[in-house]
Amino acid sequence: QVHLVESGGGLVQAGGSLRLSCATAVSIRSLNAMGWYRQAPGKERELVATIISGVTDYAESVKGRFTISRDSAQNTIYLQMNNVRPEDPAVYYCTVRQIFSTRAYWGQGTQVTVSS
């Protein structure tokens, strides 16, 4: 079992910035996949950004605005959100997968709200 705790969500003005954090209970080095997804009310959960085997990928809607990163010393995954748009509000979820495992673990989610 991998326990994840997200934080950093809140209210941000359109055009502003926010940084989400996802603290893991295991070493980042034991993970071969990590990422952020989001789910807005009435919509399907969608991929925002991932790091899989060291390669980053982003949804088209956030490319150039959001950055996913990891800190091995802190065992934390981040999502830096810049130039936040009115279409970005959602509950943001962190997910990870360990090496040699197909099971994905999810955090409880953190709410991001955007004011125009």
C-alpha cells in the first residue's frame, strides 16, 4: 500500500499560479510512474501530467503552463500551475505506480478553484 497526501489546492485568480504537492510514503526511486489527473464536476477524470520511466508528458490543454516535477529527497511530486485559466478548476489527484507493479495508487485529491 502506498499512501499519498496531496496539498496546495485552493482559490487562485485567473492568470495566477499555484503549486500542488503530493507526498508519498515510499521512496520516489521505487516509482516508475507518477502523475496528476483532474476531475471537474460532471466530467470524466482526465490526465494532466505524467512522468513515466523518466519521460514527462502533458495534456495539450496545460502544455506550457503546468510543470510536473519530483523531489527524491522529499519523496514529493509537484505540479506547478502557472497562468491558471477558468477551465482549470477541478479536484486534482496524484497517482503513482511502483516498479514491477501494475497497481496504481491514488491520493484523496485537492480542490483547485479559479476566480475570474
